[in-house]
Amino acid sequence: MQIGGFRVELQFVADNPNLTFIFFISFTLLAVLGARFSFYAYRNRQASDLATDARLWDYLVAVGILAVGFALLGIIEIVTTLRLPIKSSLVLAHVLVLAMAMRVLYRSIVPADEGDLGTYEKALTRAAVVAVAVVGIGSALVGRHPFVVAVMGISAGTFAAAGVSFGHRGAAETRVQGTVIDTLLRHLLPVLLFGALVPVVDLATLAGLDRAIVLHVQVVFVIMTATTLMTATIKLRQNLATL
């Protein structure tokens, strides 16, 4: 079926029907679970009485929406002739916002100094946003250029490392153990790690590893991201019931 400048036509991922089917299922799963995650994050935001919680819930709503966007663009690439390399920037933004949510959770326990530390973290956040923009614009203009792939993979690894650092330090605080903050930290960490591994593993192509092999690994991390989002959603739903 011809629609405008593209056709609705099945496109095999790496010329592999089995891999294509697995990607389609994983993207569909991620889209559904990402939407549920955003819904419950939004419901928590509405039910929360604390204005200080709003930024955290906004970040978590965005986490789910970005996962849905990445998944939907992946599905479109499978069922049409459209190529949408910009979807890479969505998964990178997903990882960045998750890391920022981890920072918000940590800073709710250990506030940042208003001096150099706060300024330093703001500068790093601006640099991270620039990296996402570079990947988005670069993907749209030149596709999977080695420079774009390198920026994407290194940035995702850096965001994940920062988020994991905030998460582990926050979970180690005795006063938060068993609280909602502790629960969120522990359940968002796997989402962050698996989400980051989707672009990070792409760095292997720069070392000469076959793209088809990388795609087989990536689809596993997409499935794991969806699975950990489902677990985190259950916790959001349980938290909503207590508000």
C-alpha cells in the first residue's frame, strides 16, 4: 500500500524474519508497558499532596512517554518503508530522564549545596541535553554515522553511571530503607541499566562486530527494559493506593 512517499510493507530486520518478529513483539510490549508506567506516574502526581514531588512524577511520566515513542517508531520501521533513525535519540533521552529522576530521589534525601555542587550538576545536565540533541540532529541528517553512534553509546553509558551512583548512594541511606523513595530507587535502577544497554551495545559495531549480532543482543535489552518497567509500574500502582 502506497501512502505519500512510503509504502506499508513488512521490512525484515537484518533480513531475518525471526528477529523481525521478536523485535515487533518487544516493541509492542515496550509501548504498552511504557504507556501504563506513564499513566500511573501521572496518577501519583495528581494524588500527591507535596509540590516537591511534582518534578519527580513529571520525569517519570516522560520516561514512559519516551519509551513509547521509541517503541512506536521501531514498529513503524518494521511495517513500512520509512526509516526513522531519530528513534535513537528517544531511547537516549529515556535514559537521561531516568538518571535525572534518580538524582531527584537522591537529592530528596541529601540536598545539594547551593554553591559549587548545585552549579556543577546543572552544568552536567545541560551538557547531557546537548548530547541528546546532537544524537537527534545527527541521526536525522546522517543516520548511523560512526560519530553519532559513538556519542549515543558513550552518553548512554555516562548517564547510566550517574544514575546508578545516585541510586546506590540513596539506597544506602539508612533513613530511607523501606520507604517509597527506597522502593523507587531499587525498581528504577534496572530500567535505567537495561535501557542504557540498548544504545551502549551499539558501540560494538564500531569495533567491527556484525550489525546482525548486535541487533540480536539489543532486542534482549529492549525486552528487559519492558519487563523492568512492568515491575516498576506495579510499585507505582501500589504507592498510588497508599496516597
